[in-house]
Amino acid sequence: MTPEAAKLEVAVALYRDRKMSMGRAAKIAEIPRTQFQKELGQRGVTVNYDVREFEDDLMAIEKLLPR
């Protein structure tokens, strides 16, 4: 296993076990967050997205909408 692959495996495990955010895990893996999300999908790892994050996203969208 290459060092890059090992970093990715550790990052995926930490994220899967909810010990680390997606952003931090992507940094450990040394890949962009979007690529990390793809890696999670390929491994069948569910994205952690809670009610608070959903509400934050809704507020951000509302700010962008014309009034």
C-alpha cells in the first residue's frame, strides 16, 4: 500500500466512525473535498449530514434568493 492510499484509508475510517469532519478527513487524505466525497461513495460510506447542517444550508439558500 502506498503512503497516499494509507492516508486515504485512515481518513475514510475516521470520517465513517464520526471522529472527524469531512473537511479534516480530506486534508488528512491530502485530496480535495469533492474527491473525498467520491471516494466515500465508492466505498458505500454514508455522508454525515445532520439537522443543524440542513438548517444552516436552508438559511444560506434563503439569503441568496431574491426578495
